[in-house]
Amino acid sequence: MLNKTKIHLFKSKSRNNLEALAVRVCSILVASTLLMSCNNEDSKNVTTTDIQTTSNASIWPRLNMDVKTDVAVETRIKELISSMTLEQKIAQMIQPEIRDITVEDMRKYGFGSYLNGGGAFPDNNKHATPADWIKLAEDMYQASVDDSIDGSSIPTMWGTDAVHGHNNVIGATLFPHNIGLGAANNPELIEKIAAITAKEVMVTGIDWVFAPTVAVVRDDRWGRTYEGYSEDPEIVKSYAASIVKGLQGRAGQDFLSDERVISTVKHFLGDGGTEGGDDQGDNLSTEQVLFDIHAQGYVSGLTAGSQSVMASFNSWHGVKNHGNKYLLTDVLKTQMGFDGFVVGDWNGHGQIAGCTNESCPQSINAGLDIFMVPTNAWKPLYENTIAQVNNGEIALSRINDAVSRILRVKIRAGIFDKPSPAKRKLSGKTEIIGADEHRNIARQAVRESLVLLKNNNNILPLSPHQKILIAGDGAHNIGKQSGGWTITWQGTGNNNSDFPGGSSVYDGVRDKLANADGLLEYSLDGSFQEKPDVAIVVFGEEPYAEGNGDLDNLEFQRGNKKDLQLLRTLKAQGIATVSVFLSGRPMWVNAELNASDAFVAAWLPGSEGAAIADVLITKDNGRVEHDFKGKLSFSWPSSATQTTVNRHDKVYQPLFPYGYGLNYGEKSILSDNLNEVVVEQQSITGDYKIFDRAAQKPWNMYLQSADKSSLVTSNVQSLGAITFKTLDKVVQEDARAITFDGSELASVRLTSSFSEDLRAYSKVNTVLSFNVMMSKFPTENVFLEMLCEGEGKCKAKHDMTQLLSSLDLDKWQSVSVDLACFSDKGLDMAKLITPFKLSTQGELSLSFADISLSSQSSDQASVTCSNN
Ligand code: BGC
Ligand code: BGC
């Protein structure tokens, strides 16, 4: 429920009662429809064609697809299906990841497809060459068509996240992330970008990309905001068709020809509309809004022929999409008429109620066609799915439908008829990767994506005859300017040398000044030898991907405004400042705007940072070669808590509206006195629950003993020195009992896979509290730890031995620890990764329940640490 608390705070206060009521009614309707389909005991006899659509299905139009059903293709599918064993069919539906299978597994099982996740490379080598990629593609392909073990010779296909160019491959052309492309609002350019991406992907022997993301992003706190083109469906709708055509070619012309790849519109559906902008969270839109806002990219992308759809991690009214038969089958396939396949997202099926990564008939029954199953869960999943068909939990007709869809796409894409990956037209033509003509298109995209927000006294454009200082940690940092999904998943850990052929903003400015008589200095911290006329300061967000980028408000550099300091220091010396802001979303930067004479939203431009200088600096003769073209495709917030400000809102008061963006010569009227007062989130009240009968999202419970760690998945579990079981305190199974046998260091902890920003909660909640019942006193020291993500001091522990030893045996008692006991030791609540970890090397037996941050006054805590 903690997410709900968050929601009430920051958003949708403006929603009127009628709308709220409508949402509630709809939610009840939807929930009951879903329950019926989830609990459908007759699923054995149900096929996709005889599913009843609900009355609301009229919201969803029948799409007139550019790619039509073809009798010859359908006949071929039928023949193939009739010759396949159940095992071969299920193998088509399993998509493992390259880190978890070998070529021999492919030979043995004949998987229909496989993927490399973000930051996964052939041989785990970040610097794998195109030849290494092709070799893996070729080996996997040959193993898949080798029928000596599995009896099947259906070629496999490889899917990859080429989401801003072929971003896993060193040297590829990296385009601006989608948010910047949205600001460019140029569908023709987008089609070229997609076509280039397809080509660079084809060089490495890969068949299929997990793009475009057509999320319509409503809350900019979402860590995937930059993967979306806009907050409004208009651009998303026009772009989805262009991207799909660029990636796949055009139906009836060069559709899936030898320079094209299969595309995926993702993540179906409503990923950009979750409450609080929570990644993988819950979308509470009405069905009409789901269609009008969130589905528009599917309407155009599927019409243009996209052959696959990726199911989303998010829920709609509490039901995870991976198990939502109404959305996956009734709406998408039956009503809209999609005849390609639905691929799952990264173990997304494991998040459905009643499922695990290893077993999930619910998902297939709901309409999922391919399980994306990284980790070694693929093997039990394969075996369990076969068993579930045999025992009737999954109807064979559903399997046949799923496999037909996969084969249909493979036939259309020529996977059966093309040469093997190493022998394809573009394969191995390494000169295509990062080719000049590709980079030129990327440079154009960078230029067109820049949005000029402020330009007082027309300080821009700069002249190459000026004395220019370029400063800031983004000035010469291609990794930072490229953001997440850049070589590595999170986009972290990259150096400029990881981008051969790419350029930084500094590189561009240097080139512009090379032949003029201006002077250029570069320093990270704004220091200089000779006083400049103007400083370009390049700064912004550090790279992140997915939930790691979720925020609880939009304030830039909360608590540590180092770039603001840099700007102010320069201004104080009488130097004009031009800010180039690198970010995955609009942010509250009022103070930075005030400290800048000009301010450019540059988003995440990718590998061609130099193009920024094309716009900032004139030619030698003073002529402007490239004016600003970008217009905001996201409204810019006027406060840190204005997180859901969107075009067409009834009450709409952004700092800069949707569509805003200055050109040269236009008068910039932005005041230098924008409100800089940080609005405290007073409205947060109540406890922040970490464990309440069960671990609360996003926290998961783990046991650890020496160096072994395991996720708690059952009621009774043991690992090394620790045993664990559920027990009843007030209601069933609301508490956990743990016993440490003293044989080695062991712990129980609650951890999230993404760090959480709990600063707002820790301001009002001053203690970490929990209920505990002692069964055996500790024989050695017991520590309570909180951990955050980051270097060095992100670990704070407090010795609990004395306190625990002083409690009564066999009696529930409430314990609270002043949060100062942790913050004093350097814990950063902005990046909390483990809010509770109890460890000991000795013997100990206790039970615990109800872990939360609560608002007890710290001097009444059982453990106090405050100095005052
Ligand atoms: C993301 C998808 C991506 C997949 C494969 C998931 O975590 O949500 O967008 O395609 O991983 O890397
Ligand atoms: C990424 C992977 C990553 C994983 C972690 C996925 O979305 O694609 O590369 O390792 O998430 O959970």
C-alpha cells in the first residue's frame, strides 16, 4: 500500500469526483472480468477464437493492417505445426538469454528465439567485435537447425534491445534517446534512424529488435521517461508507424527484406501511466484513457506491420499485464486483429499472482506467446509448461495458436529461407557500423532535438571568435550524454574510449574553434587560465535504466546542487553562462535556470555530442548554420512536485508548455528570479511499510549464509546457518521466525533490485520500527544494518545485542531504532537498497513482524542515537 500513499501526495488532486467514481466502477468491472478469466476452470476447452469479448471491446478498433494474411503462409504454418512434437512447440515459446544457455542447449532444445539483455555480450566481453556477435549468431542458428537431437530444424532468431541505435555494440551509431527524438518531431528523420539501426543490427547477424517503446509518459518520475517520445499520444502515434517502417521496411515493398529487422512495439499496455510513475507499477486509467492515451502507438505501429508486441511489467487496476487475458487476447488479438506474437518481458510472467519464473500456465492462457526467461529458470519453465499441456492446464489449441504466430512471423521475415546469419547480405560488413552517413543522420537528430528554453540578451549563438570556457562533468563524457541502455544496461561504467568514432560536446566546440581566432579552455570544475567571455556548462543526470531511474520528485540534484554552484561561481566572476542540460526527463531546475543566461535542454543525445556545437556556435563569418528546431514534447515542471503536468490537463501551469522552444532572434522573456524555494513534501504522513504480513513492494526477503544468498519463496526455507518459517502473530502468516545455528555468519534482509529514494519518508518518519519476539537470546553480537547503493559509506550498522538480550522471552514487543543511528554513519536515504538486515555469527532465535519507518519521536525510541 505504500505506493498508494505516494500517489495521493503528488498527483491527480485535480481529478474530480465523477472521474474518480468512473475509475472505480471501471476497476471493479475490469477486476471481475479478469478474475473470471484467471479462474476459468474450463481453460482447457477455450481457444483464442471463441473467447467472448466484453462490451468495452468496442473501444478497440479493428486495425486495417498493412501486412495481410497470406494463404500460402497459413498453409505452410499448418504443415509445420502438424509435424511438430509438443516439446518442439514449447521450445519455440521459450526465449532464454545468452548468459544462461550454451550453443549445446540450443542444439538440444531448439529454442524458437533467444536474447541478449542490456549489457550482455558474446563471451561476456564488452568489447566483443562484430565478428564475435556474428559467430554467436551463426553458432546458435546452426545448432537450432541441427535436428540430430531435438528433431526440429526450425531456425531460431535473436532479439536485442537496439533502442537508440545498436546500443550494445561498441562503435555503433547511437542516436538521441526517444525523448530527444520526440522534441525533434520529424517522422521522416525517425524512419531513417530506424532504417540505419536495422542495418547496423543486421551487420551482427541479429534478426529482431525490442523497439520501439511507444509508452506515453504521464509522470516524469518514471525511470523510463526518456524511452518515451512524448507525454502526448500525438507524436507517439505518428512516430510508431515511421519507426516500424524504418526497422521492418514497408509492406508490399521492402518488408523484412535483407536489410530489415523485426520490430517490437512495447510495453503493452499502459507502462507510461503507472501511479506515481512507478516502474512496473499499476496503471489506474479507465479503459477509454488506456486506449486514447496509451494505446495510440499500437494503433499505428501494428497497422504499419510491427510483427511483435512485448507485454508490459505493469498492472492495470492491480492485475499484471502478463496475465491479463482481456488485454493480451481479447483486445490485442481478437479485437484489434494482431496476428503476430506477444513476447513477455524479462521474467515478467513470474510476477503474476500464483506464478514463479519457473512455472506460469496463467500467462500462456492469457495470451502470451513467448516467455522471455533469462536466468536458469528456462529449463524448469520448459518442463513445467510441457507438463501443464499434458495435464490439461493449458489447452493444446492455445499452444498451436502461439506457435502459429511465431512461425507466421518467421516465415514473413524470411527466417526459413534466408541464408544463415554469417552469410546474409549485410553480415560482417563492419564499415556499416558507425558509418559516416549514419553518424551524419545522428548529428542531424541531435541538432533537431535540442530545445532552447532561455536565451536572455540573445547570448546564443556564440561566435568562434569568442573566448569560450567549456566546463561541467558532461562536457567531455560520451557515456553521460548517452544515458542508460548504452553498451551496459544502466549506461554506467563507460569511458570515452568505449565510443570509437563518437564525440563529446567539447569535441564539437573544439572543432568549431579550430580555424577561428577564438580561445577555448576546458575544465571540469570551471577553473581557467584566461578569463572567458562565456562559459558553456554541460551537466545533468547520471545514466540509469528502468526502475533505477525512478524518482520521488523532479528536483535536480536534491541535496547536492554542485552544478548550480559551478554556474553561480562563474556568474559571480562576471562570466556569461550557457547551460547544456543532459537529462532523461524535464526536471525542476529553476535555480539553474536563474544562474544561466541561456539554457538548452539537450536530453540524452547519444554518441554524436559534437552536433550540439553545430547549433550553439555560428560559422566563422557569423552566419547561423543551424538554428534551434526542437520543441518540448514534455511539459516542463514549475515545481519539483509538479510531476504529472501534461498537455490538455484541465489545470495546466507548467513552467514551459508542451511545444515550447525558442529560435534564434526570438525574445527570451524568462525571468532570472524564478522561484527557487524547495517545496518540502509535508503531505507525507503515516508509516512507510517495509514488511506488513509480507515484504512490501519493491522489497524482497533474502536469506544469506556465508557467501550464499537465496530469495525467500516459500513458508519454510533454510540456507546454511539459517532457517526460516512463517508464523501467525495476529493474522495468518503475518510474521517470520528465524533461527541462526551459529555455524557461520548469516542474515535475513529486505532488499530491492532498484534503490529507492526514501528521503521524504525519513524526514517525517524518524525511526525504524518492528515487532519482535525472542525465543533464544544471542550468543554473539547481532547487527541491524541499512544499506544504500553507491561507493564507500553506504553501509550503516547498529549493534542490537544489548537491546535484544534485554527483552522478555516468548513475548511480542515493539522495538524502534532512531534513524540517526544509521544516518550518522553516512547512510544515504536517497539510494536505499536494503532498509533492514539482521545478522549474526552466533546462535539466535527470534520472530519479527511489521517492519516500517514510523513517526515515533526519536527520543522515545528503544535505541536512540541523536545527539540532542
Ligand atoms: C525491459 C525491456 C527489454 C528487456 C530485455 C526488460 O527489463 O523492460 O524493455 O526489452 O528487458 O532486455
Ligand atoms: C536487462 C538486463 C539486466 C536485467 C537485470 C534487464 O532488463 O535487459 O540486461 O541484467 O534487466 O534484472
